[in-house]
Amino acid sequence: MLIVLGSAMIAVFMYLILAKRLAPTLALVLVPLTFALVATGTGLSEPGEDGVVDSISSAFSDFAPTAVLLFFAIIFFGTMIDVGLFDPLIRFVLRTVGNDPVRLVVLTAVLAGVVSLDGDGSTTFIITVSALLPIYLRLGLSPVVLTVVANLANGVLNILPWGGPTIRAATVLNVSPSELFNPMVPGMVAGIATVLLLAWQLGRSERKRLLASGRTLSVVADEMVAVREPALIGGGAGTDGPATGSGGGPADGADAGGALDPNRPTLRPTLIWFNLGLTVALLVLLGMDVLPLSLVFVAAAAVALVVNFPKPEDQLRAVTSHASSIVGVVSMVFAAAVLVGVLSGTGMVTAMANGIVSAVPPSVGSWFAVITGVLSMPLTFFLTNDAFYFGILPILTEAAGHYGIDPVEMARASIIGQPVHMTSPLVPALLLLVSLAKVDLADHHRRVIWRAALCSLVMLGVALLLGVVPLG
């Protein structure tokens, strides 16, 4: 019964989001709570101690540091955008892509992939959106294309050995990270090539739409050269975000909510080297992992605000100018904690894992690694990585052992679904991405999920061809 309830909850949740029947934050709260009431009312789970209530409370505690991190990350990088730190990078991008939207979208994949090498999705999305969103908005390209391509590139590279999934799989199954990851490199390369191909296809589609509107990148480049001060992305003081047209980009004649405005009062060209040094120091500390990430962002945001806006009223205005992004992403983080708590507290996760194992007939038991690779896509989408790798993977691996499948082979199969996992609303970095780009989650999901699944299937196919994941 718990399996049926869990499956129904996930189906209702996804329908409400994709059909835009309910805001994602509300769907993450109301749907799980409704099914939790059914589970507790029928006696299938306990509402109190070690049950749904305690699990949700525990999830709130677990998600709180992430919410703090994202809260102050938005303030810090929003401030850096407002003061013009990323404008030289924007001009470099314009020179690199020339007048071809296809190059811009492919460059988005390259930039997101390069930054993803540090293993942190939030940093990847912040830098990619900061550098490229002004160009997308000013041209009228759909910001959804930006979020989709960045999401795909980061998802494929999320299997790097210093990333979370690979370490989790190696730890829980007691295998060497290098033995797990090294044979997966060809599959990862094939996944990256797939992302570039998808980016090229999306770029061609956007180029057709741009040509129909009469705008080209060369027009934007001329406009940027004509101004004496760096340009700004929308979202600074005194703006309410971009005006959008029916195509997902800015309305005709709009200035993308302040993008490319040379007279923004928040510009601080004389402080560009200080801001660059502060940002580099922040990224170094993030990579060293010597302090809690949330504390690093809290301190960096405070320093950035004090130096760039000495007056208290300007500091307050700088913070509140990003209020919509902050509320959107932080509320979804805590709402996601409700879904995680219900899945765990009702026992749905365990029931579904055991159901999967029991549903596999002995005649196809030797295909357990392939089955795990396929299941890793939906399971890591609807569950956190911790829930999947520490809760479900050991059960699957134990069952696979009866058919002669080694734990390291199961570990390799388990990380194949990471491109799909990174599109999950339970991933804080994804929430940050759509919030910064001001993209509707449903619009993003419609275009990214099937493409992410394609990347995972390509990685699985290469792994099967090379024998690093056993086929039968």
C-alpha cells in the first residue's frame, strides 16, 4: 500500500507542477502532507516519534544550512552583478560568439562545463547566469535555453570523483572512488558531447526566432561599445525584473529590466579589483572546504555590501532588491524538506526500494546493474542523493550480489542518473538556477527532463559497450 501511495504522490506532484496547476512551493508542501495524512490515518505509518512529524522536522534542520547558503549567495552574487563585476566577461563573450546565437548557446554549455569542474552546482549556475543572462535577455533569447543547457552540462559532470554522488556510492559500497569513476570517463565524455549537440540544436532554434525578430548579436555588441560604463544585469536596486514577451525573452523595446543600462546608480567601476579579489577568495574557500559554506557566504556578503554601499540605506536597498529571488529559492528549499520528510517518515522510500527488488524476476536478475542504471534516473529525481545512495543502493546491491554482480559495477550504474537528478526540485542548486534566471520551473522541466534522460542513456550505452556496467 505504501508503494501505491508513494507512486501516486509523485504522479500527482509532477502533474500539478508541469500542468501549472499549483506553484512548485505549494505543491511540495500540500501534496506530501495530504498523502501523509492518508498514510497516518490508515495506520500505515506513525505520525509522532520516529514518524512523519519528526522526519519533517529533521529535514527542516538538515536543509537549513542550505537555505542560509542560498540566501546569502544570492545577495553576494547579486551585489557583484549590480556593481558590474561580470561586465568584462560579458563583453568577452560577445567578442567570442560574434553574431551567431548558436555559438552563444554552445558557449553556455562550455562555460557551465568548465565551471562545473569544481564540483559545486551553485557556483556553476551563479557564474553562468551572471555572465550570460544579460545577453540572452537583451537579444530576446529565451532564458529557459540558458537554464536548460547549464543544467545539462552540470548534470553530466556531477559524477566527478570529488562530487557528492560518486563519493556517496564509493563510501556506502566500500569501493575505491578511482576504480568506480575512471572506467566511466568515456561515458562522461559522450555525455558532454551529447550536451554540446543539444546546445547546438537549441541554438539553431533560437537563431531562427532571432532572425525573425531582426535582432543579432552584432547589434548588441555595437550598443555595448557605445556606452562608457559597464552594463548591468536586471535585478538591481529599483528594478522589478525583466519584462517578458510571448517568446520567453524581453518584450520588444524593453531593456531587460535594466540590462545594459550604462547609468545604473549601483555601478562601482573603481572597486572592480576589490570585488574580483573578494570573489576569487570566496571561490577558493569554497573549494578548500575548510569552513561551512553558509558561513563563508554570510561573511562575504556582509563585506561586499559594506564596501560597495557604505550608507546603511543603500545596503538595505541592495539586499531588498533581490528579495523576490531570495524568497523564491529559500521557500522552495524548505518546501522540499516536507517532501523528503514525508517520503522518509511514512516509510515510502523503504517500501518502494523493497518493492523494486521483489519485482525483479530471477530470470532477469543478471541485468540488475542495467536496471539500477535506468532506475537511478527517476529515483534520484524524486529522492535526495543521500536517500538513494544510503537507503536504496545497498538494498539493490545486496540483491544484485546473488547474481554475481560486483558492488563496484552497481556503484558505476548508480551514478548514471545524475544528469536527471540535477533537474530535480529537491536539488537546491537547481532552485537557485531557475530563481536567478527568473524562469518558471515548469517551463524548465518541460525542456530539460527528456534531454537529461537522453544524456544519461548515452552514458549508460557507452558503459554497456565498454563492459564497465555488465549487460546480462
